Amino acid sequence: MTDNQSAQLKPGRRINVGDVGETQKELETGKRFEIVEELDVIDGSSEFEQELEPVLKPKSSRFNFIGIFVISLLLLIAVETGYTIIEAMQESILLAGLYGFVLTTALLVLSKFLFKEAVSLKALKQQNLRQNDALRLMSSTQIGEAETWLQPLLKQHTDAEVKEFKACLKPHHTDKEVLHLYQTTLLVSKDEQAKAIINQHAKTSALLVSLSPMALLDMLSVLWRGISLIEKISQHYGIKLAYRSRIMLYKQLVKQMLFAGASELVSDLAATSLGAELLGKLSARAAQGLSAGVFTARLGYKTMELCRPLPKLEQKQSLLGQSAQGILSALLERTKTSKND
């Protein structure tokens, strides 16, 4: 190549390959964001579940100023009651007997309440320990401990079911395999019954809200069905909620009952899972009923996850989607029936 030809050659334009790579990364990030956003619509209860999970678990008691105040108040009431009975005995024996009867009845009722509270708290602690042991055994390759863990749970099933389950057990089964067998045989039947209870309450809640003409009735309907669902699910798995845990859970229920962001949940759920065409078939009241039903189902599945022996509820996203489909079908059927009438 001559010098003249070299002088005529000009520097070529550089192509920034890094920009193309960055653009490709941005596109992939956008795709992942869209997928995650769609999944969050169905499983949008992560924040709610984090707030709800410690509610069903017993909290350690703390001796604080509130406890001192309560104890002082109880002592004051006891002293005042004693002085009242003494003065009543000086005035009239019948009046003193009446005071004594009322006081004795109150003490018996209080003792019964405290006994039930202690039993419920003990059951909750045992449930938490049982779930922690289950998490450990589900990854254990040892043999023998899982069968001991299962003994209290087998009492919740019929003799025929237990006999069939024990027939499937083999001496070489590890703890992990025993729990897997329990989950796919005995526990699956209880889970199916719990799912039926959840779907029934969710549909009822949705229909009540869709038929209710007042917002106050909507809130009362959701509160009523939510309380009933929590009680039935906990009793179904043999768990009795303590008074304190129940009150805290109901407070959480009232907080969520206000439907913070319920309209966004309905629109997103319809846009991603049900389609805009189906949403157009729903009236405003039916859409509100859908949000109430989905919330009730979400609450039920979280309660189910906390009360069942094995803590992890598999395919919870698909379960909530199936419940939403069932709720929508019930609302559409109700709408068709109303139009025909």
C-alpha cells in the first residue's frame, strides 16, 4: 500500500458494542419486571402475610408498666370488694350472701377462662415447635424420628386411614420420606377439606358484598365471614386460638377489612388473570364482591398455612387463582340469574 493510498484512507466510525449490551440487559430486565409484576398480582399478600404470621404465634410475656397497672387495679378491686362484703355482713346477712354468691360465680368464670387461655397458649406453643421440627425432618435422612413426630397427629384421622398409612410405611424409609408420604396421603385429605371451607366462605363473602346496598354491611359481612373462617380452619387442624392471639388477629382483620388498595387489586387481577372482557361483564357491586372474596380466600390460605402440621403450603399462588376463578363464576352465575328474573 502506497503513502498516497494511506493518506486517502480515513478513520472508520466506531461502533459502541457496550451500548448494545446495555440495551439488551435493559430489555431483559423489563421482561423480568413484567413477569414478576404479574406474579405479584396473585401473590400480592406477602406484606399482609408478614404482618399476619406473628399474630397466630404466642408472644413472650413482658413485665412492663401496663402489667403493674393491671395488677394494682386488681388488688384495689379485691380490697374494695372485701370491705364491701364486710359492711354488707354488718347490715344484712342476706345482702352479704348475695355479694358472696356473685363473687364466687365471678371467680369460677374467671378461673375457667384462665384455664382455657393457658391450654390454648400451650397448644400454640406445641404447634410452633411441631412446625419447626417438621422443617428439620423434611431434610433429614435419619430413620425413626418422623414416626414419633406423627403419633399425636394420627389421632385426628380414622382408624382405617391410619391403618392404610402404616401399611405404606417401610423400615428403610427416612424421616423425609415418611413426612412426604404423610403429606401425600393423610394430610392431603385434610387440606382438601380446608380448601373447600375456604372457597365456600370466599364465595359467600363475595355474594354478600355484591348484594349489599351499604358500605357498612359490606364491612360487617367481610368481618363476619373472616372470623368464622379463621375459627373453622384452626379447629379443622386441631388448633385452638388463645384469647390474646384471637384479638390481635381480629384487629388485623379489621385493618385489612378497610380494603386499602382493594380497587387496584381487582383491576390488576382482572387485567392479568381474568381478562378485560370478563371484567366488563361485572357490575361495580360484583367487582367489590370479587375483591372481598379474594381477600377472604387469601386470609384463609394464610391461616391454613400457619395451622397445618407442615408449615409450607405448596402452590399457594395457583390455589388463590383457582379460588378467584370460582368466585368469579359464582358472581357471573348470580348476575345471569338476576337478569333472567
